[in-house]
Amino acid sequence: MAHDTALFVYGSLKLGFRHADVLSGAQHGGAAAAAPFTLVRYGDYPALVPAASGVVHGELAFVDRGLLATLDEFEGCPTSYQRHTIRLIDGRAAQAYLISVEVARAYPPIPGGIWREG
């Protein structure tokens, strides 16, 4: 299958992080950033949240439909996270896992828009 879906990852799925192996079948597309978004600490993980301003830094991965289905299950989509099409700061579109602004209010923000934990 073609790796035709761009996916913006910003947390434990990034290269070298705790769950990077889940993306072992992906083609990596390098560093990417999305705006206007912010990150919150959603339990032990970050969550991407639409915001009035802010940039979140992450990576781009290109995945096929089978891997996307696996990722939906891994991310608890649509219960824990919801997958949406977002716009990256360079104008490209990508899929990303988000939580709603309403849910995010209960969680502390992550300064700087960068998840640094494994």
C-alpha cells in the first residue's frame, strides 16, 4: 500500500521516543510544526489542542491506511483523541490526533509547544 497519508506526530510517536516503534512502517518526513495549536499534559502524554495562537513542533510521517487504522486504535480514537486534518505552518495538510478545547481545560499546558519526554 502507498504511504499516502501525512500524519503530524508531536509526542511519544516521534523518532527516539517511547512509542516510535508503532510508526516502524511509516516513511519519515522530518521536522514539522503546526499553528495555531498548543499542547497540554493529558495524563502521561501530550495532547494537541486548537488555540488562538501558538506553535507546536513535531514530525511528519507518511502512513498507509492499515497503519492509520492501527494508530487510530493506539490513540484511542475517537474516544481519547480525535483525528482531524490540520494545516502545518508550511501550508501542507496533515492528519493529527487532537483533543477538544473543552476537554483540554482540565489539563496543564506544556510550555513552548515541544514534548521532550520519552
